[in-house]
Amino acid sequence: CGIVLEAARLIGERARSEGHTGPSRTIRVVFFAAEENSGAGGKAYAALHAAEAAKHLLAMEADSGTDRALSIRFMGTANKTFDDIAGLVLPLGITRETGDAHPGSDVTPLVNAGVPTVDLRQDASRYFDLHHSADDTEDKLDARAMAQAATAFAEVAWHVSEMAGDLG
């Protein structure tokens, strides 16, 4: 949630700094429920918005903890737009991986409806050291890693909102 909220704040800040009231296209921030026991939140969102799925340019999910993003993958055939997006996050230390993106379980229903996805794969090597344990507390958060991941999500979302056309 923190990564997504910070990404949204960064997008708003960028829009204002560039003299806009917001991004050119709507960017929705969604917090899904029941991901780990049924996927009900993602399924409900996709069902509620099924009629407008074709208007969704991109679905991304931040659900791999709070560590830094390491790589980026895309769903579909490589193209110049993907190259441009990968180039945006390269200065953040994020490399491009080959192979299709792996949508998170919350956005999988949207991807199954034809919505493109970008996978910003985070370092999950320590994820299960604390995940859902009594030691999973705020003092364990790595602010720099979270800031890097949030910046990456914000850059990708902003670029897609401002680009001409879609991801194909």
C-alpha cells in the first residue's frame, strides 16, 4: 500500500510541476481485498469494470513486499514503447528481462480480459522472513527501497498516461 500511495503522490507532484492538474489519462489506485484466500477483490474489480476493460491501457500490481524493484518485464511482443518504458526505469537500477510479465493475482482477471501488464519485479529474497509474522512491523521497512519501487511504478504509470496510443 505504501508503494502505491507514494507512486500516486509522485504522479500528482509531477503533474503539478509540469503545470497540469493531473495526468492526461485517469490513473486508478486500487487496494484489493482477499487476495490470499480467494482473489475476490481482483475478480470483483474486473467484473465491475468488464465493459470498460478495453479502455484500460495497463494494469500493474505492487504486492511483493517493500524491497526495491530489480527488473521489468512486459506482456506481449517487444516493441519501441516497451523499450522506451524500460529505458525510463534503467537509471533506477532496473533491468529489462526477457519473457512475459507475470501479472499479480489481483490484476490477473484484468489481464485475462486483455488488459496489458508491466511487471516491476521486486527483490523478494527477504519477503518471507517477515511476511505475515509478528515481526512484520514498520521498523523493518527500508525507506530507500520503497522510494525506488514507488518511483518506478510512478514513472511507468505516468509514461503510459501521457503516451499517444496504447501498448498494443
